[in-house]
Amino acid sequence: NKRKIAIFIGSRANYGTGKAVMKAVKDHPSLILQTIVGASALLDHYGEVVKLIEADGFTIDARVHMLIEGASPLTMAKTTGIGMSELATAYDNLKPDVVIAVGDRFEVLAAAAAAAYMNIPLAHIMGGEISGTIDESIRHAITKLAHIHFPSSEAAKKRIIQMGERPEMIFAVGCPRMDLIRDILEKKKLDLSFEGVGAGAIDITKPFLFVSQHSVTTEFGSGEKDINAILDALTELKIQTIMLWPNSDAGSEDVSRGIRKFRERTKDNPPFPLHIFKNLPVHNYFHLMNSTACMIGNSSSLLREGSFIGTPGVLVGSRQQGRDRSENVIAVKHDKKEIVAAIKKQLKHGKYKSNHSYGKGDAGKNIAAVLVKVKPDIQKLFREIKHNGL
């Protein structure tokens, strides 16, 4: 019998990582893909990612409305609770043989915990990494709930072993986002219809900056001040800029408020062309990373996809502290002068060589091949590590 593989997509970041795996599972003759979409991926406020999923040819098997608006620690906790309840119902209806949890966002913990309680084997993609914020705790918690592990790097694999997981259930296949990048940059073209908001036309044939800044959940309330430091730096540089609205993490309203105030304050005399998007199709996002003179912010894509593409990047603040990175990134504090200096340095340097520390672009098919044959035990066992050996 074919194995039914359910994947939960709760955000644009989830889909960016999960898409290559979804395609590989869908195309495999021994597997059946079940797609569950929930949280911010269903909402227009965050770009209605579900429409992108359908446009890419995937069938939505379940829609899970679970996101409580408010973007605070309280609403994150409540969303996770509602998600566990609703996802349990979805699993009960779909009867998957394996559930895939992607990454470390708060709603993913609901998908993982519900599967664990229902004795459904759980596969986790992107475990074993180090970043910061609440994502750190959620990521490691999902690792301890999971039966099958697909870390993106050898360093992440070693950390999962240190956490007491069975080495034979850990498959360092690389990050599936690299699959998409390789395919997209080879086959697709940038197709920006500029449906976002902002003053001034953006000419992507000329140098432009690309900003993706999210809240830091463990520094709740700092979002407006943080985005203002970036906007002040952009005002000094006066280079045309494309920006994404923040995701749904606690504190995102603070970041959004800073952007809205800036637009209102400068609407009559914009200091530089600025265009803002709720969401971008994955192929446009990666093409912008490939074309931008410099990417600024605190998205993990700066470190992951950015290293593969060679994107000059300025990592601002603590959101990704500790995450493995390559030479394409300069890390700075939320300080206007530091941000300006780092951007100028990256503009002078230009594109970096591609780094394959997060994989070569074949993770999706490797994950599908493992899912066909792997036979995990439902009962989790802690593996003791003797002496200093791994």
C-alpha cells in the first residue's frame, strides 16, 4: 500500500521550505501527499499563501483555522492550543501514515504535538539548528517529539544526536529550500507585478535593497524601534527598496506600526522609492535575493538561501543569533550607523560565491526516498551518550 504523508503548512516560510518536499512526495509512485494548510497561510492579511499552494497544483486536503489575531505571546500560546485541537481532527479524518513538521514556528508545535499524542510517526525538517527567540525552544521541542529527523546540515545532525535521538533515524539531506532555489533560478524568471503598496516606482534593472525584518519574540515591544533603525539607515542611503511586511509572530504589529508611521510621515516627500509586499510567490522571493544589491533584516533566509545564492546580506539584531552562517552575512546591532556601514561594505563587495553548507539542492527527493522505506518505532527512547563519543 502507498504511504500517506501529511504535511502541515502554516506560513509563507513553511511553504518555502516544504514545497520541494511536497512535490517530491506527490511525484513518488509509492507515496500519497496530504496537504494541511492553517494559521497565517489561510489569511489575506499575510498574503493568503493557500492560493499560491493551489496555483502550484497542490490539492488542499484540510484547512485549519487556528490563528488568533493580536501578535502577542498570549495569542501565540492560544493559537498553538487551538491548533492542536483542530489538527487532531484533521489527522483523524485523513489517517496519515507520517506527519511532516517543517521548521520552528509556534504553530508547527501544534502539528507536532497532535501527531505525537495520536501515535502518528512524526518527521521533522530543519531540526538541530541554533537561532534564538522562542523558535529555539520550539525547534528543540519538536525534535524530541519527532521519530524521523531531516536536518539541513551535518552540524545540525550532531546536535540532534547530542539531544539523545537515534542516529539511524537522522538523515542529513540538506535544506529543501535549496532545491527550489536551484530549480527556480534555472527555469523561472522574475515576474513582479508590484501589487504591494508604496511610493515611487522600483526599477529592478538597477541596484535595489531587499528588506525582510520580523519581530524578536524574546524582546517583545522592541519591534518599532528596531525597524526604525533600518528605515533611518535606508533614508540616509536613498537607494530604492523592496520590503516585506513581517510575519505573524508576537510583536509583528510593532514592526508593522513602524513601517506605517514611516510611510505616513514621508508620503508627501518620500526620501527613497519604497515598495512593500504582504507576500511574494517563492520564485519571486528567490529571484529578488539573487538580484538585490544587498538584503537587510533578520530572516533566516539571509543565512540559508543567502549562502546558497551568494546574496550580500546585513543581519540586524539577535533573532538569528547562533545560526550557522557563511561569509555572505555581516551581523550588526539595531544601530543606524552600523547598518549603513555594513550595507555600504556589502554594496562594494557584491555577490558572494555559492556555499553548500545547507545542501546542494536535492533534499526533496532524498526525503521522499527515506519516507518510503523508513520504519520508526512509535515509542521514543533516549539514547545515552557515553564519554565524549557521538
